[in-house]
Amino acid sequence: MSILKGKAAVVTGSTSGIGKGIAEQLAAEGADIMLNGFGDQKEIRQLEEDLARQYGVRVAYSDADMTKPDEIVAMIKKAESIFGAVDIVVNNAGIQHVCPIDEFPADRWDAVIAINLTSAFHTIKAALPMMKQKGWGRIINVASAHGLSASANKSAYVAAKHGIVGLTKAVALEVATQGITSNAICPGWVLTDLVRGQIEARAKSSGRSFEEEKKLLVAEKTPTQDFSTPEQIGKLAVFLCSDAASQMTGAPFSVDGGWMAQ
Ligand code: NAD
């Protein structure tokens, strides 16, 4: 059974990695999807067509830049005009910058906070009135293990991810009696472009191979010694949208191979 038939979801940063995995799992359950993110326009068109054909849902795309509030609001309005409503918002777009804080470029700090945290404020603010009107809504913020714990040289990312866990809780309390839930997913390592870049940088500075650094990176923090997948995160997002999760709100859900248990 398609448990999300008749629902419409906006998934930010869904042209690759975790967001793409979430969009695919929501579509597989019948949700109409507004894709968002950067990338090759031909590949994005192909993704739109593939999801629509494979799952029989409506799929649209917004190129809104998550650093630009006006474009974020226009993306939510576009979803409303195409689908009639926005029932599910997944705040997933994110970037990383790794650098000691005394050398951290101010513009990189601003970009990480804007994309990983402030964009979620704008999507939620724009979409919430529609959810309130229907008496049903799901807000899912893709935070991180770094929303619950810190690592050196990731100050902006850790600050943004702790911030989005706080935002998740505050929103949950504000809408608790209105059929709307707000939760965070906190992945550990997922082998996406965002992490490939970090492994490449480590390999460059250590002289080790990509494969060696990949193993070391996972081994440092992950008891299971393995990556989580976009598909696993997407299936958790589907569960959080289900009726079974209607009493789950204001919570961070770890998908991290045991990272937070240490
Ligand atoms: P990714 O680089 O594969 O995907 C990031 C997505 O965000 C892409 O679609 C990209 O186009 C989009 N994006 C970036 N800047 C944007 C902007 N200004 N406006 C609109 N879209 C923009 O990375 P990912 O690993 O899939 O990351 C997705 C989310 O998961 C991020 O919030 C990240 O912090 C979080 N996360 C990732 C991991 C991991 O190990 N990969 C772990 C924990 C949390």
C-alpha cells in the first residue's frame, strides 16, 4: 500500500546523496515530490522523469538556492501551486567546511549556517500555514551525529547541526496539538559527495589511498565500522511520515552505526 498517496513533499538538496535517497523512498510510497538542489540540468530532468515513471507520482524541480530566503519561499509557493499543498518538508540541503576556527573563513561560516540551519527556518515558516490548515504535517530535518556531538575543525557545521536539533524541538512544541510532527534524523557517515570530498582531502594530506582513508574515517567513530545508506535514511523518513509515528515528535533519531552510544 502507498501510505503517502495524496501527500506532497518538498525535499531540499535532493539532487544527490541522502536527499535523493529520501525523495526516492517518499515517492515509492506515493508522495508527489518537489526536488531541489544543484547539479547537471540534464541529470536532474532524468531524475524527475525516472521518479515520476517508476512510482506514478508527480515530480517537479526548484533550483532555489538555500542561501536566498526569497528563492526558498518561491520554492514552497511553486510546490503549492503545482501540488495544491505542501504536507511534508524535508530540510536536507547541506554543505561542510573543515578548518580550525582561528583560520575559518567568515564567508564559509556564513554559508554553512545559511544552508544547514537558516534555510530550514524559511521552509518551515512558509509551509507551516498549509499544514495547520489541513491539521496534518511532517517536518523532517536532516541534522547529523554532529547535531548531538562535536568533532574538531567542524565548528560551523557542528553549530548549525546542534542548532537544527534545537529548531526541531522548538517547532515540535509549537505545533504539538495540530497533527504536525517535527523530528530530526542524525546520520553518522553516509558515503555521499559531501563525505567523498572529506576522504579525498584526508588522502591528499596523509599520502594514503582513498580506500585506506575511507576505512580509517569510518573506523574512528563508527562501532559497526560501516556506512549508513541514503536508502536507510529514506526509509526512516517514510516511517516518520506514517501514522505509526504520529506520537514521535521533537526527537533526534540516530542512524549512525552506534556512534552516539560511545
Ligand atoms: P551531498 O553533497 O550529496 O548533497 C547535498 C545536497 O544539497 C545536493 O543536492 C546539493 O546540490 C544541495 N545543496 C548544496 N548547497 C545548496 C544550496 N545553496 N541550495 C540548494 N541546494 C544546495 O551531501 P549529503 O551527504 O547527501 O548531505 C545531505 C545532508 O545530510 C546534509 O545536510 C548533511 O549535512 C547531512 N549529513 C550527511 C552525512 C554524510 O555522512 N554524508 C552525515 C550526517 C549528515
